[in-house]
Amino acid sequence: MCAGVTDADAGNGVRIAPLDPADARQLARLIRTGTKRALKTARALREICEGYRIDLPGLRVRQGRIALGPVRIDAAARLARLLGAVPPTTEQPGADAGTVMAMLDHTFPQATGGGTLPVSVRENTPGLLELGSIDARTARRLIRALQF
């Protein structure tokens, strides 16, 4: 397969020269197989989280990584507890964002064998945290941790 590729508009995209049909099919097959595993993993992660009442409406696959997106603080706290976090005091119905972030920062790497999960407070949206993206391998380890 040989395709002419040029920069387009100062790095805003890539322009691919016309391909013959066989090369176009091969390129489509490569893209599909490259993202298929991440898409399957994202689907499995969404299903297991829904089973635990952890709603991740922004869960998407972007550039081969699984972006978890916004999550309510109580759902993020539930995720942290499922991964082994112990709340600082007895179960509090209104855990604050800082506490939940600390719980996830501590338990996520332990539960996933070293994976990290970027967590931040959502601007202008009280009650929500923004969970960053993880690679598909870390997502599969997260799924295994939630299964047991």
C-alpha cells in the first residue's frame, strides 16, 4: 500500500492522496482492527460500571485511549470504594470532591497494577468530577478489578 500524504493547513489535518480501492480497503481494515479492541473494552467497562450504578455518560474512545469523562462525585466515591478505598470516616452521603479525588488517586494504581487515572474538579459544575483517559490495557485491568 502506498499513499501520498501531505500536511494540510499548518498541522490541522493530513491530506491523503486518492487511493486505489484495494489500498483503501486495506487502510480501512487496519483502522478498524486497531480500534476494535479499545471499543470492545470501552463497552465492557460501561456495562460493568452500569451494573454498579456508576454512570459514565462521557465514556468514549479517543485516539486509542478510553476517556471516562464526567462523573458525579457520589458515583466516583462508589468507584473508589469498589477498588478498595476506605473513606476517612464512616460512609458520608456528601463526600467532597477533594476526598474522592484522594481516594481514587490512592486506590486506582493499586487496583490496576500501576495505571493512573487523571481526576480533576469540573469548573462551574458542582457535584461532578472529570475523569481523564486511560489506555485500553489499564481499562481491561480496571474491569478485572471491578469483577472481583
